[in-house]
Amino acid sequence: MLIKCPSCSTQAKIPSSKEGAKVKCPSCGHIYAARERGAKGSSQDPTRMYVIGGAILALVLLAVVANRSSESEPYQAPVEEEVKKEVVAYVDPMSWDGPLVGLARELQLAAATGNDARLLTRFAQQSAFEYAPSTEDGEEPSEAPDEAAEAEDAVPTPGPAWGDLDQLARIQWAEEQIAAVMAPGPEGPVAAWKPYDGSVVSLEGGIAIVHLRVQAQDPSLKLDDRWTRWVLKNLDGESGADDRWRWVKAERYISPEELAAMRRRGRRKAEKKTLSDGSVVYESELRTIPYDPEMPAEEQQRLTALIEGLVKDVDAPPRKTRAIREQVIEAGKPIVPGLLSKMSLIVEEMPSRPDQDEDDRIRLNFLHEALRDITGHETTFVVSEAMGGTQERIKSGLKQWFAWYDRKFKRFDGVEEAGDPLMDDPDFEPKTKEELREYNRALRQQMEEERSRKNG
């Protein structure tokens, strides 16, 4: 039935069974006895009044039995309200605002703030241990498999399975992965970089690859923006819920455009120089040359460790030095940038530490011999003071090595069979094979004679 508040005239609809009960107005809070709208408060017929009064009394008693709290808590008359439907905007699950990119951004923030616990709880340890994509971003291998690798004696020995590791080994492995993600400084893949754009570039079989465009946390470093790649896996497979995604790998991603720019920056233009003895050579500035950007970080670290091992102890037994040197030479072309960079660092520091001059010359000789054996190239580089190895000549010889790198390293694919024409005339180009053989023979003879004369 429809009732009306005598205080504010607000109307409300209540069950007929509530007639006569105390109600509270939803608008003004006034408490009054429920009477149907338009009903009169009295009647001319006394009998009718008794009947109505008895009915009201019976209703009140029933209400008291049904709800003892009705007297202390008056019935709240409901107010009919219009239900509004909320319109939810569509979000592309592959975009910046999607759940997968959102997870990658959350992980990036955890690394930047040192929240290793958060990284660990979202880390799929076994999946990460077993994750080994066959190709990069689904691309086909660029080279045919090596026939030797298919031979029976070339089959690699598989590493330990996750089930073979004890609990301590698993914990140590997981901690190493977390530490790598949280590595500070510009060389770290994640922690020092904050994302501002990104998307899911691949989603297949419960594996998602997210690329985040990032910029350095420290703007004073003036570093170019770059990319971070997060590999995510759904623990329930392809149809798993959004809250079942975990990360299995985080690394720096180098786009094709960035790779091309890095390679351009790695080279310089060599300049022709005439030395005091009249010989003409090419020289380039000394600097740090990065490894090939496509080389895995683990391999870069291995090559750097080999170089450091070669020059660490100048008093090491020859057998030990020889073993390391053989590994350096076996590394071949990929280790050349590291050798040149290490030589440049030593040469630049020599004037500031004359007390280590002799040890530095030995280190330079180790590195120079490795370079020469890898490339077959020769320069005027001499470290022995008895043979005229002044610091000026050492620097000039090393600059010739850098000129060789800038002019020939890109096309270099093996040991040069003879001396470089730059030793005599940088512009000389043999026209025939015979002319080339004769020139190389004369050059080798000239170098041998020069060594004999200085040693004699």
C-alpha cells in the first residue's frame, strides 16, 4: 500500500501487513504510524471503529511476535531507485594498459626499488630453468647447421634437469636470476631503466613476450632510450587465468635500428700518417670497442674473463699463461674488440703509473701476440725499450691496430696470410696474385731483417 509522511509528504510503498506499524521516513527521518494514503483518522460508526481497532491491535501483536525489535528499530521504508548500468571501456589485452604489459611494468618497478621478494614470488623457477627458445622472436636460423655438430662425437652433453637439483641448488639458481635482473647501472637490463611505452609482441602457447620502451632512471647520464624484453608464462597453459602469469626471463632487447646505430658508432675513420722514419701508416683513435651487440651477455663475460686472466699475473708460470693464451686465440674474431679495448686502457694509464711500467709492457706484449696470432696482421707496435718501444711508439702502434679494426675488421673472416700493405704504402693494391705473393714475401723479409738488426 502507498503511505505518505505527515512531516515532509514523502510517499513510500510498503506491504499491507505493515499498516499501523511504526515506520521511519527515508527522507526526513520522521517516525509515524503507517496509514494508507487518503485514509481518515476517525469514523462515525462506533462498531466500525471497534472492528478497525481490533484488527489494528491484532496486526500489532503479530508484528511484535514476528519482529521483537520493531519497536526499537522502526521499519525502514524502501525507496525505489533507478539502477544505472556502468559502461566498461574495452582494453586491448596486448596493449600498454593490458594485464600482460601491466605485469611487466610491475616487475620492472620491483627491480628498480629493490623489491626482490616481489620478483621472486612472480618468478616461475622451473619454467625459467627449462626455458630455451629455439630462435629469436620466432625467426628462422640464418645459417645452416654445422655438419660436425651432427656427428656422433659432436653431440653436446645435456645439462642437469630441474629434478636433478637439490633444494639448495634451486634456491641459489633462482637468487642468481633475481640478482641479474636487479643489477644496477646502465649495463643492467632492468633496474636502472623505467618504462614509458610497450606492448605484447608475441603470445602463443601460454608464452608471452613483452617489449618495454625504457629510459634511464638517472637523466644526468644522457643515455639513449632502449628496450627491455620480458618473457612471461601462464602456469595453466594457453587458457589460464590472468593471475596465473609469471616471468621466466628478463633481458635487454636490441632492435634492428639500435643494432645498426651501435655498429656505426663502433667504427671510426682512419687517417693516414707519416712516421718519423718516413713510413706511411693509418691510425685511428684509441677507445673502448664494445663486443658485437648480438653476442649473448654470458659469452661477453666469458671472453672478458679470458682477457683478464691473460694479463692478471705477469709472473704466472708459462704453462698457465700458455693455456689461457690458447683459449684466447681459439675465441678468434669475436674477442678482438675486447683485446683492443684492454690494450687501449693499459696504454692510456701508463703515464700515470710509472712504477708499473715494466708489468704494463709485459701485459701489452701478451695481448699484442694474441691479436697477431688471431689476425695475422702486423703493425709497428713494439713494447721493448731496447727496441725503441717508447710510450709514443707504443701508442702509435696501437692506433694502427685500431685503424685495422676500422678499415678491415668487418670483412675479416680469418688469419691474414701475410703482412698488411699499410706497413709500406697504405694505398698499394696488388693487381695480380703473383704480385701479391711477391709483395708479401718482401714484406716478411723486411720485418725479419728489422728484428734481427734491433736484437743484434
